[in-house]
Amino acid sequence: MRKRFFVFLLIFSLFMCACGADDGGDQPEVPAGSNVVYVYNYGDYIDPDIIDMFEEETGIKVIYDTFDTNEEMYPIISSGSVRYDVVCPSEYMVEKMLANGLLAEIDLDNVPNFQYITESCRQFAESYDPGNKHSIPYTWGTVGIMYDTDYIEEGSITKWSDLWKEEYRDEVMMMDSLRDIYMVALKQLGYSANTTNEQELREATDLLIAQKDLVYKYATDAIRDFLLNESASIGVIYSGEVLYCQEEDDSLVYVLPEEGSNVWFDSWVIPANCRNKENAEAWINFMCRPEIAFKTFEYIYYATPNQGAIEMIEEEYPEFMDNMALFPDEEALAKCEIYHYLGSEADQMYNRYWKEFKAY
Amino acid sequence: MSRNKQLRNLSLSGPYLFWIIGGTLIPLVMMLWYGLTADDGSFTLANVLAIGEPGHAKALGQALLYSAISTVICFLLAFPLAVILRKSKMGVKGFILFVFILPMWMNFLLRTMAWQVLLEKGGVINGVLTWMGLPRMRLINTPGAIIMGMVYDFLPFMIMPLYNVMSKIENSVIEAAKDLGASDWQVLYKVLLPLSVPGIVSGVTMVFVPALTTFVISNMLGGGKIFLIGNVIEHEFTVGDNWHLGAGLSLVMMVFILISMAFIAKFDKNGEGNLI
């Protein structure tokens, strides 16, 4: 009887494995050597017209797939189950892919439009992709504070420490994600958002605990909605959300805090196992063309790293020029940092302190 | 047993076996395996003992406190209702039960979300208050809101077993008590209450255990400010990406479930307090 039970268990598990294994992407087979480029990007992250324009101009057929999170994209690329030619991950994922040897070097001779990428973006990119050899920024942004000038006087919030003021009790919404909330506390204390020093983490934890009673809510995506329906008037938010919110309610203002913040990038990369490298480079070059970068901006409303596009925004939308979500203060930007992967030991330390703060 | 009969028995019990193995046994074994191993696969008790860390212990303490309070409130609400239901006529009884069971047909998340809309700073309740010229109240993101949500979500689980066990008490028992000179209060305390112990035990566990392990209610009505043990476990399985610790802490929670099961077994020998 026991033996039969184990056989059953084994068959059952095999069956379950078979069910689980069958969800790799199905890719329409195009004969090798034909003129195609396989693009893998975030969902709703491009103006569909651009794909048509690229196909028309170059004669290269685009096969376009989307993903929702970096974590979902990574195993598909690393397992090689589907071979894409060009992918658009976030900076920490670029760092991880690079460390695991999954990225091909981009031949910049084939991407002359790289010249339009601004100097400051190149410098940030250096910190996760030394030499700018493997990734080319597509969009970027910061984490900052958005507040409602109907309730709070414009200009009265300029730094993270303002969120600790007693007068804003029950008005402040903080980010409910570990790295972002610790970034706020660490930056305020003048430490790096990538610290692995336990003492600094201890201080940041105490700071967050001290703020807890004043905070209205810890949330992530909901912060945007709560600001819009005026449940609370101050929220920590990704700059990418800002233009959408301001379109709905023009009394909302975004600031990049003086102490500095996090800055993030989504960049084009070419996987090492790509099949059409030259087509991929043609795609990246096309995306870096100022008119196309401008068109992208008009569609997705994220800050662009493209100098040519910035000049066009200046001309077409002068009202955006003093919007800190798109053109942050240089001084504050200089203090911003990319999140780096800190290793599993530091991760666990962050987790431990974060739980202590949450349970307090 | 003939071969044919064996085959028939297997085909009849097959779906059930499949369900038990796939839905209970394999997950349980996996949880034990994750909970008792470290990242490198070696045996360790650290994940279970981690319940003693300050953050975890505090979260467990809060969860125990909140679920105990909401269990008591549920009982105080459900017991009188069960007494009323016992005495009511068939039609009225059906209607009252229907009113209490009706919300259970709606999705649990949706109902909790509805409370968010009600309790929010700019929400319905505060809207009514300001309309009446009263100051706004701070309702959401407080311990009170979480307990409120627990009571609301789990009250039917207290009502059903209490009603079940009480409707089985013969009227003659109560008449006999009254004949022997018991007052109404004495009937309640000395007859109805002791006779409904199986239902009470079953109701208490059915409210206490889910309230103890919830993370959705504390997330939605606590605004991320209140962290229960369920939230810790959820965090370890998602963002924290430490399944070993998550499973280890779940094993600690299993202890509470086992204690409850032992209680039911002791007090509810005939299964009288069962929902159905």
C-alpha cells in the first residue's frame, strides 16, 4: 500500500511539474536570417505609431512583446527559452543581467544617436553599466514629494524632513516599499541609500518609527489616488506618475527634496543570445533620434534622457520647463543615487529592521 | 476483494485522494521542508525560533490581541442573536439568518474595500459628520478599524454554530428548568449557556483562527501602519523573498490551529457545533 501511495505521489508531482513548465512565451517562428527584430518592453511603454514608422523606414519587421515586471522578464531571458534582440529593463536589473553575463556589448558606431543622451544621464548610467557599453537610457525619473497647494502653501515643502513636521499630522502618505522608505530616512540623515552600515540603518529605523504616528497611510500605487481624491495632501511618489496627476488636478506640485533621492532608469539592452544584433542596434538608434524620443515623451509622459527631445519640449511645452518631475533641480539631482543590489546578507538586515519598524 | 471492486473503489475515492494529496498533503510537506531548512538545504530550527525576534514577537502579540478582542465582540453579538433566533418563528428566523448570511455571498475583498470607502478621511461616514456640522473623525488606519473589519468579516462564522447548537435544545428542557423555579437569567446561565458550549467553542475557533492569520484586513483598513503576524508571513513570501522564514513562522501559526482543533475535539464530541 505504501509503495503504491508513493507511486501516486510521484505521478502527481510530475503532472504538476508538467503543468507548471508549459508557460514559456510562444514565439512565432520566423526563419532565421530574415529581416526582423524581437523587442521586449514594458506594457504600454511606447507609442504604437513608432513601431510602424520604424518598420516603414528600415524594412525591418518588429515582433513586439511586453512584460509587466523585471522579475517576470529575467527568467525568460536567462533561460534562453525565447531569444529577444532588444529588451528594456530597469537599472538594477541591467546590473544583475550584466553580472550574470546576459548582455551583449552595444556597438556605438551603429548607434550614432547616442550623442543625444545627456551628460548627467550618462554619468548615472556609469554607476550600473561602467563605460555605457551595455545599456542606453530610454526613460528616467526620481522619487519625490507631491503635495496639494489647495491645502499646503506652495514652497513650504522642500525636503524630506518636512514630512516629520507635527503640523502635517495625518496628511502624509509614505511609500510602503522597503528600499524607498529607507531611502527617505537615510537621505535625510545624510547617508547613502545603499548603505550596509548597521548603525546607519538603526538610526534610519528610529527615525521612521518616530514618524509613524504622524503618517496617514503607507501605500504604493494608491498614493496617487488618495492625493487625487484629497484624502490626504502630501505623498511620496514616483516622478513618472506626476504629469498624469497634474492633468487631473493642477493644484498638485512635485518637488525633488534637497537632501537627494533615488533616481531610476529604464534602458535598452541587447541580450547576449540575440539573433539580430544589427537590427537591435538600428532599433535603439531609432529610439534615440530626437523626434522619436519626443514622440515617446508625448505618449508616455516620462522624463526623457534625450537632449534633442528636451529642446523640443522646451519649444512645444514651455510650461513643463519648471516641472521638477521632468527637469529636476540640478543641485538636488547631484545628490540622487541609483539603488544597487546589496547582497543577500544586507537584504536580510534591511528586512529585519523594516519589520521592526512596521511592527512598532 | 475482487479486482473489479477494487477498481471501483479507487475510481470513487480517486478525486478525493487527489484533492487531499494535492491540496493538503503536498503543501504541508513543502511547508515543513521549507520551514525546517536553511537556504543551503541544511536542517535548522532558526526559522521557527525566529518568532522570538522583536518584530515578529510584537506582530504576533498584536495579532493575538486583536483577534481575541474581535472574537469576544463577535460572541457578544452572536449569542443574543442565537437566543432570539431560537425563539423566533420559522419565517422570521429564515429572514434574520438570510440577512446575516447575505454579505457572505459577496467577495470578501470587496466587502473590506467597501469599509475603506466608508471609513476614509473623505469617506461616507465623515461626509455625513461634516454635513451635520460635526468635526471629522479619524476612523481608518487605526486598531479600531481593523477590529471592526474582523468582526464584520467573521461574525457569520460565530452565528452559524451558535444557532445550530441552540436550535437543537429541546423546549422541554427550558420548561423543566422554569417548573423547578429558575428565573429567566438562571435559564440563560445555567441551561442555555452550558448546553451551547460545543457551538461556542466551534464559533470561537472559527473566528479566532482566521482573524489571527489575516493580512488583508490589516493591510486595507490599517493603512500599513499596523503589522500583524499574517503580514510578516506575507512579506516573507513576497517582497522579502525568504520562503524558509515565511514557512517557519507559518509552522508557529500551525501550533495555534492545532490547539484550537484540540479544543473542538474536547468540547464538541458529537460535532454539534458544525456549520452544516
